[in-house]
Amino acid sequence: MARKYQRYTPEFREQAAKLVVEGQRSIVEVAREYGLGETTLGNWVRKYRDDHAEDESSPELSERAELRRRVREQEMELSFLKKAAAYFAREQR
């Protein structure tokens, strides 16, 4: 027998997605709790994030991206300096 699709209200979809996004719970946990498919809930979470991404202002996003770039550069420099220090310490012996 063919299974009928169950329709969920937009409020229910948003509530379930909010549990994942803001509640630090996994998609699997929430999907099992509510009897949903993981893929279905994953789609709702992605849509929720897309809809609410506009809430953050553009200057905040660009500043965050700039800070992440600077952190990556500093991590690379630190790694290089650690290797150089180990090389010169080994050469002294």
C-alpha cells in the first residue's frame, strides 16, 4: 500500500529547525524525537539558516571573514616559526 505524505505546518518546521540551529542538538536527535526523516529535517534546517542569515548585517559578516583570514595567516606563521625554532635548536647540538 502506498504511503501518503504527511504535511507539516510552517510553524512546526521552523520550531524543529530552531531546535537544531539554536539548541545545539543534532539533526538525528531531533528527527528521531519527532519521528521525521533526517533528510527532511536537514532541508528545513538549511532553509531556516538561509532565511535567518539576512538578520546579520553586512559589516559584521565582512569583519568576521576578515578576522578568520587573519587567524589563518597567523596560524601559518606560527607553524613556520615553530619549525624554524626546532631546526635551529637541533643544529646547535
